[in-house]
Amino acid sequence: MIWGDAVPNFLIGLREGLEAGLIVSILLAAVKKSGGSRVPVWLGALGAASLSVSFGAVLTFTTSELSATAREVVAGTLSVLAVILVTIMIFWMRRTAASLSKSLRGDVETALALGAGALVLTAFFAVAREGLETTLFLWTAARASGDAVAPAIGAAIGLLVAFGICVLLYRQAVRLDLGKFFRYTAVLLIVVAAGVLAYGLGDLQNGGVLPGRTWLAFDLSGTISPDSWWVALISGVTNLAPKMTVLQVVAWIAYVVIVLGLFLGTKPPAPVAGAHDKGRFEAWAARLAGRRTLPVAAVVVLVPLLVAGLIIALLPAKPPAAGSVTVTAADCAKGFSGAGPGLQRITVTNKSGKSGEITLVDSGDAVVGEIETLGPATTADLSATLGNGGYQFVCYLAGQKATRSAQFTVTGGSGDTPKAVSRVTKDDLDGVNVKYQDYVLAVLPSVEEALGRVKSALTGGDTAGAKRAWLDAMTAWERVGASYNSFGDAGKAVAGLPDGFADGVRDPEFSGIRRIEYGLYTGEPSAALVTQVDKTLDGIAKVRKDLRTDDIAGDSTTLSLRGHEILEDALRDHLTGVSDQGAHAGYAATAADVDATRKVLQIVEPLLTPRDPDLLPTARRQLDDIVKALDAVKRPDGTYPPLDAPTLAQRQKINGTVGAALETLSAVPNLLEVPKHDG
């Protein structure tokens, strides 16, 4: 168990538990002062607890029945929703804390006048808001940690401490500056929420809802161990991970800076009169409840449990567990007795103290099922459809060699099972990457030749000729297949965008083909542009030099990403106008990206076809559809118009065909992914 994972949920449990506990304490004190019974308050609080527990159970069981992709989409959406709710609650508590007690006492007086049943509902509604928010945030934070035990213990301790503080406050045994407490814990909670937001966006990227899954801001997984205590502590509290996408990092920083800045840099507005008045439904429900104490209590306590039980019962049944296996530092699934044919669900528990990847392979070492990351002290289901033959578990734990289980044999199957996927090794990719490097070396001279024509035209004062030559240079570079920083700093020097530079297009560090484009279409002096051409040619020379080395440009594992990312780059930058610096050549760049994608797919075909025979024929048909859609908007002279010139239907056709191809190509990085233990 990693105690760093317990810290965020301890903080959530403490703060949110104290908020709910204070509400109950205020209600109890108001009832005591009025001389009424405190039982309805406790019944209402019990109903709120029942609703929260039921909500948590539904979240857990329903998401566990989804496919891996659907589970990531749902979990990511709920994570973003939880962050929104927590952010609202942080500012709501800051604004209303001073008048909360007075408002709740007024609610109690109104409820007592209506009857004990109304008081049950008053307590229920007051506490349920906190309970549902707390449950959702605890659930998403626990999922972000990848561990179940430590977050549960942290949340339980936080709730117990909050309960103890509330008891002491109610009995006036201690005094606590609640304003300072909520202010300080809000700062910590904002950091935790930023991590949950980043993790949720990562889930949405993995689920295909958001782009940029492979656009990494950094990947330190090969440098630092995720199981080291200090990494575990930082990751547990902030949800920052050794490997994060650009979107995750930007979202984390933006959330912390903006929300923390607003929280610390602004004064809370004065409470608005009537801000805590009941809604129409709550007021109507309170009048209806009246003095019906037991029926109302039964409804708020039992109905959530019954509804949750019904939802869970109606879920599609899981296949019966074929057994359970345990992973330790020394053994992988030792003692597993075997499984039958067909769809099997095997429960895997990690007791190794390390995170790891657990796979089930056939006799040919092809993967039939896997748990990509299983945290320490965590249990998860591995589902696989088994046919006749031999199988064994392989466990890849962080920092140690792979271990294997004894082989078990399956008999009695029908033979109609999904094809197992053979894992790609780095050696496999090294072989095809040499062919890609040869292709790049063959294309780079055409980029240099076109840039030479740009330079000659500029020297001769032929701006129109320079623009035509620039278009040739740009499209030739796009055919190289550069995408998502795949050529490192040298690639940025050749075709980087001004985004990220302090002075944008005027920044002296902004250089390359897009910098030349900006100068050509803003009337910049030819001499200055000739200098930019020379800098770009130097960048191309650096790309050529680095191509066979081990840096970004020569890393064979990036080749598995290019089959998808080149076209994704077109959709993200060219078809949105982001890359346009004046030439309005988004369609021309997209057409060149289609050519580059075709070439990459041709190069990796020996690896792709055995793993998915239908993928390449489908992808090639879809690439043909993109070309047809682009050809339909060409001018009579064969050139492409600006992005906004075609009709809406034509633009939608282009974007739709690109999107369809990207959906198919999204399988390429997964099929050609080098396992973490082999990278």
C-alpha cells in the first residue's frame, strides 16, 4: 500500500466530512434550543448517508461492467464533473460560511412548525448535497491513484477525524477557527482537484474523446521509478505522473493558477439575502412530509438502497470467475489451477509491493488478455476468450525481470475465438524504422531544393515565385512525416509554430518554414527572409544528422505513433487554420499528410497485417476518400483554396473523412506499442 495515495482522500474526507458534520451539528443545536427531538435530524442524516453509499456503489459496479474504453470515458467525465462541483463548493463555502448557521436555524424553525417528517427532509437535503459531492470526489480521486486500499483508509481516517472534531465542537470542548481551516484546506484541495482534472482528461484522451493521447509533455518513466517513495508521495498528492500528455500538464497548471489566484486574490462577495432559501421542490416536499416521521425516514433511508440494488441487479452478469491468482515479488500466478474455454474472468491480486503489467499469453507468446497497469495492493479482473491450447501468465513488475506461471491447458473449446495479438518488440520496430529513415533521407533533398528556389526568387526580387517555391517546400516537408515534435528541436527549427514563444511570430527564436511563410505574406524584406531560409536549411541538416541516432528523431518507438499522428496533426493544425501564417495552405498540407501516412503504413505493413488483416485495406480506402474530398474543392488550376472558401458541405466532407480515417488509424499505436518492459 502506498500511503501517498491515502493523503488526498484523507484531506477530502476531513474537509468534506467536517462540512457535513457542521451542518448536522448546527441542525442538532437548533433543535435542542427549540426543545424538539433530535431523532429526525439523525434519521435525515442517515438517509443522506444511505444515498451517498448507494451512489458510490452504483458508480463502482456500473463502471466495472463497461468495456475498457467506455470505462475510461465515463470515469474521465465523472472526474471533470467532480472537479467542477468541488470548485463550486469551495467558493460557495467561502461565500456562505458566515451566514450558514443562521440559514439552517431558520430552516429548522420552519420544519418544526410543519412537523418531524419535515425536519427529517430538511436534514436529508442539507447533508445529501455534501454527501453526493464527497462520494463523487472520493471515487474519482481513488480511481486516479490506481489503488483501492490506501484511498479507502485515507478517506475513512479523514471522516473519523472530522466526526471527532464535530463532536467536540458540538459539546464546546474545543474552539476552531473554521474560516482559517476551510481557507487552508481549500488551497490543498485545489491542488488535489487539479490532479483529478488532469487524470480525468487523460482518461478522456485514452477513450478517444479528446485528441492528443500520444502528444506527451514528458515521459520520465524510463528515468524514475513510479514505485520509489518520493515519486509515490508526489503522485499521490498531486496526481502528477512520470508520463503526462501536453493537455494534462496544461490543464493542471491552468487550473491551479486560475482557481488558486481567484481564491486567494479576491475577496468573497457578501452573502446575498435569501441565498439559502429552499427550492420549490424542497419546500413542497417538506410540506408534504409534515408529521409523517417514520414513512419519510423509511423513504430517504431505504429507497436509495433499493434503487441502487435494483440497478446493480439489472446489470449484465459478469462471466463467472474462473479463479483468482496472486502476484508476488517472487511468483506470477503460482498455483493457478486453470480455466475452461470461452470468455473467462480471472481475478488478479497484486501483493508484490510494486506496480506492474500482467498478461495472459498463448503457447506462441501472443497476448490474449492483459492488465496494463496493476498497482500494489490492488485487485482487478483480467478477461480473455480462451480456445484450445496452452496458456500462461507473464508478470512484468517494475524494476525486476519478468516472471511466468506454469502453463495450463484448455480443452473442449469450439475453436471460434478472437485472434491473439503478438507483441511488437523494439527489435521489430528497429527493423522497419531503418526503412522509414531511408525514406526521410530520400525526401529531404526535395525540401532543400525547394528552399533553394525560395532563396533564389527572393534574391531576384520575385516574391510570387518565392511563394510558389515555399508551397513546394512546405508540402515536401509534410511528406517527411514530422508530427507532434517527432524530430525534436531540429524539427521545430524547420517547421515549428509560433505558439509558445514569448513574442509569438516576432520572437527571434521562431524560425523555419512557417516563419518564412509569415514573412512572405506580411511583406518582410527579402534579406531578412534569406537569413530565415539559411536557418531552415541548417535545421534540415541537423535532422539528417540526428536521424540515425537515439534521440527523438531516431527513436524507433515513435514510428508506431506516426501512422496515426501525422493525420491527427493535419486535423489539429492544418484544417483548423492553427498552422496558417498567411498562405492559407491548410488543404495542401493535409493532402501531403495523406501521402506521408500512406508511406508510413506501407513501411509498417509487415508488422500490422499479421495483427489486424483488415486494418490497412480499410485505412487505404478511407485515405482515398480524403483525397476525393480534397480534389472536389480544388480550383481549375489545380491549387487549393483557403479553408473557408468551399461550401459548408464540402468542408464537413473533408473533416468527416479525416475523422473516419483517424478512428481506424487509432488502432495502429496500440497494435505496434512496445510493452513498457521492453521499451
